[in-house]
Amino acid sequence: MKSERKRVELIVMRPIWCWFTVAMALALPGTSALASEQACGKSDPIYSTREIGSALLACWNRPAGAEEMGVTLRFALRRDGTVIALPRVTFRTPGGDRVIKEAFVSSALETVNKAVPLAIAPELGEIIAGKPLTVVFSDSIDVRISPGY
């Protein structure tokens, strides 16, 4: 009976702990400067997923004619800020010119290649290491920790 109770407590606590770690990643100190003020490959420690987005945005060159487009990439980082596997495209804005769309996707993939390795702070590295990140490239860059592949 006691082991069943422990198992139930673990099942209930695991989602709470996951949300807590995500909340801590977003609330850690260190506010990022505007992306226009940052240099690509800046070596200041990154303390949140918002700052990961700013670091990527500083390296991004949006292709001309791609104002209404968006692409979502999914990849994971190691604690040291290097990419574990090649980023995977999980969404593209439907319609539009095929050549511009391919240029937009290429620019997003190139951005990740230019920006890594990211200077991830040890506190954030513990939280995001090996976890898939969902990165949305559109008007800005939004980074989220995904529940899984």
C-alpha cells in the first residue's frame, strides 16, 4: 500500500516539477538587450529562453519578400550551448512563392548554425539540456521548451 502511495505522489509531482523548472528558466536574472543592440555570437551568459530568442534574432537575416512568412524549427541543445542534432522544420507558412519560402527556411536554419554555440548559463543548461526547443521564426523569434519530440 505504501509503495502505491509513493508511485501516485511521484506521478503527481513530476508535471509540477517540470512546470517549475520551465518557470525558473523564464524568471532567471539577466534581461536581454534588444536584438538590434546585440551582436551575433555575443558571449554574455544566456539565462532564459527569451534570451535564446534574442541571440538567434541577432544572427537572423530575413530574406526580402518574406514579411508574411513563418517557420518553426525543433532542436535540442547540450549544456554547453551546442546543438545535439540538426534542427528539424516542423511548420512552414502555407502558400506563397516557393523560392522565397525556401530562402526563408534556409535563413532560419542558417541562423541556428551562425548562433551556436550559445553561451548558456549553467543554471539554464541544467534545465534545457537535451530537451527539445521549439523555435518560431516570424516577425520575431519565440523559443519554447517542448514537452517532447
